[in-house]
Amino acid sequence: MPELTPSNREAARRIGISETALRKAEGSGRIAREPDGQWDIDKTRRRLVETADPHRSPLAAGAGAEGTPYARLKVAQPALKVEAQRLALDENKRRLLDVAEANATIDEIAGAMRDALLNWPARVSGLIAAELGVDPHLLQTILQQHVTDLLSEAADRFDPPGLGGTSGDPNPHA
């Protein structure tokens, strides 16, 4: 059965802290009375230990303060500050990339490469046909087909089905 008392003074005495400390902890929301207005001594002591600053509270120091949530938070705080500073430095030195910006740049470069490859057969088919002594239109058609096949194969390799790209069905709306 829980040990209960309605008195601040009695609760503070049983827990081993001053009445002022008890009132301050209640005022800051670290501890709370039971719904009937009484103090549950064991529950209040546990809550005080969990939320105590190990460097200031005799409760935390005597109860293995390194394991309290407050103590773990105090240890994690400097590590998080260092990580935030490292990220800010990396950002300032342009070591970090914005994903959307990087994807847009890659799309722009890939589009330019695709356009250059698609235009290549029209530019060179006349020269190659003259060297070989064949019909320029036929050569352009053959080159165009091979370039289109090459681009389709590359697209399948770089955007395989199941990665959010195409579903593998060449005509998904049919």
C-alpha cells in the first residue's frame, strides 16, 4: 500500500528534502500530488530522482545519478551541440548537398547527354555515309535505332522497376 500524506512538510521530511524544494519541484511540474491531493511518497521520490540535476541534488547523487534521465540528457547535450556545429561547418564549406538541388542538376546533365546522343546520328550520318558509300538516310535510320536502344537500356539500368520509377510495364495505362 502506498505511503500517503497530505502535508508538504511531512512529505518533504520523509523524502529527505526541504519543504521549499518540494514546493519548487511541484511548481515546475517535476512532481504532482495524487488526484485526492495527497503525496505518494515513493512515487514522488522516484520522480524527483529521475528529474534531478545530479550536480545539485542530494537525491540524484545518492541514487546512481549517471543512470537518471536528467543525467543522460546532460551528457547528450554537448554531443548534440558538437554534431550541430560539425553540420554547420560542413554546410559552410559546401560539403553537404541539398538533395532536391542535386537531383535537379543530375536531371539537367542527363537530359543534355540524352539530347546530344539523340542528335548525333543526324549530324554524323552524312559524313559516315560518304566515307562508306552508302545511303545517308538508311545509315541515319540505323544509327538512330541503335542510339535509341542504347538509351533505353541505360534507362532500364539506372531506373529499374520497383525503385519508384517505371513499373516495368511499358504501357501502364493500357
